[in-house]
Amino acid sequence: DPSLASFPAAKYCEDLEGDWYLPASNEMKALFEVYNGTTWEGASGGRPESITPEEQKARNQFEKYIRAAGGVKLNSFSPSTNGTELWTSTWKNSSSAFFLRTGSRRMFPDLFDGTNSKSKAPNFARCIRKVSLK
């Protein structure tokens, strides 16, 4: 659907002023790695309350820089939860896409319309854009 009408998260990002877009699952994994200061495989993968001190320090530093630049926290949920769930633009099949849980090292597929009975589709999109740090 070139109009993105059936995928409101991607449409939201596209409609922002500038070169914003909904990241693919590999880009969300890279963001998660920076957020945790580790590799995807090396991350604790637990809830924020149970991650390593090094990961907590990396997350705090990441959030500090994001907030200083006028951005929004990556994980806005309680440390005792699995974290904010964010859509990616990576499709599993013709009716579902993957989403990332920021509080744990997990990538899930779900239906765009939230009808998957095994999970609740995320309500959040993290729009990103490429920037130069010169």
C-alpha cells in the first residue's frame, strides 16, 4: 500500500517534517545495542531492574543525550516491566511486522491491526533519521 494507510506507524514517521522514517528491525537492534552499551546477543535481555550496572550506565547516558537533544526517552515504562514496544518497518508476512521491546532483548511479530490473540500490538513508533555528528 504506497499510501501507507494500512500501516499508521510508518505513515506517522513519513508525515513528520524532515527525513524521518520508521526503522527496520536491524536498525532497531543497532539502536538497542547503543542503548545498552553491548551487542544484541550480549545484552542481559531482562527487565531494566535486572540488567547489569554497565548496561544501566549506558542507558542512563543514552537517555541523557537524547533528552539534551530534545528527544523522548527510549523506554518510558517502569523498570519492572518489559519496556516500551516499538514498531519496526520489517514485515514478517503480508499482514504482520516486527516490534522491539526496549526493556528486554526481544523482537516480536504482530498483526498491524492488533488482532493477534497471543500478544498486544504496540502503540508506539520511534521515528528516526540520519544525522551528521560533525
